[in-house]
Amino acid sequence: MTLWIAIGAVALLSFAFKAVGPAVLGGRELPVRTRSVIALVAPALLAGFIVTDVAGPGWSSLDLTVLAGLAAVVVLRRYPAPMPVALLGAVTVTALLRLWAA
């Protein structure tokens, strides 16, 4: 649940920054370096949330089936698979591994 609260907070902060930006800048453009940093903040935070959720608190509860599902998404996205297909592949891999382990 904490993960979803953090994701929601980051989404709200991102929306607030994007809403306040035009008012503060008054139509001026941000420098290119600033725009590139802002563009990379959300993916970096999301990657951090995913890593900490997969590894568990204190890196003590790593779930290898979820890790395999994430790997399936990476492999399917590497090839021109649409996101819904990649997500379905990840769910399938994770479910099959959990059934096999049970």
C-alpha cells in the first residue's frame, strides 16, 4: 500500500510542477539541460519504486517469479511487442512459475 501512496504522491507533485511552471515562467522556455533533467525524474523514481517493491523491505524478500515477469517485459519490449502484449506475457510467466513452484 505504501508503494501506491508514493506513486500517487509523485504523480500529484509532477502535475503540480507542470501546472505551476507556466505561471512562474511567464511564457519563457526552460533551458535544455533543465528540461532533460525534469524528463528523467519520473522514470528514475518509477524504477526505484519497482526495485524496492520487488526486493522487499531491506532487500530481504526477493520474489524470483516477479523478477522473471519483469524480465519477460524487457524481452518482449525489446522486440516490437505492444505494451499490453508485454504485460500479458509478464503475467503469464509469473503465474506459470508460481504454479510450477507450488
